[in-house]
Amino acid sequence: RDSLGESWNQRLDELRQYKEENGNCLVPSRYPPNPELGVWVGTQRTQHRLYQRLQEDGAAGVLPGQSSAMNEDRVRQLGELGFVW
């Protein structure tokens, strides 16, 4: 059972709902109706930057042993939704 993956998918569903209601994926970092979603959106941007650095040769600016929760499938899913990195 992948509880982290399940919570990621739950937030993705919440982001889909946000987009249906607001027409975009620009959730404010302080979003009173769903504070967790606002934090999650910021975390996705941070994880994406780290993921990109890890993919680059040499991984400059990345600490030894550092990893990212982001992956190609998540990048694709967020991109298809119109997520702004």
C-alpha cells in the first residue's frame, strides 16, 4: 500500500476540482478552503525543481543522498492539467 502515492493522487483530484471551479491551477499558498492543497502545490514546484536538477549531468546544487518525490508520470499528469511550474 502506497499511502504517499494515495495522498498525492488525492491532492491531484483536489487540484482538478480547484481548476474546474477557478479555471486554473494557481492555488494560493494560503488557501483557506483547503490549506493542505495550497501547501501541496508549492511542494510540487519545489520537488519539480529538485527533480530537474537531479536529471541534469552533475546535479549541481543537490546534496548527496537528496532525492525527489517527483517523477515523469507526475510531471505529465500535472502538465496535462495545465499546472504552472
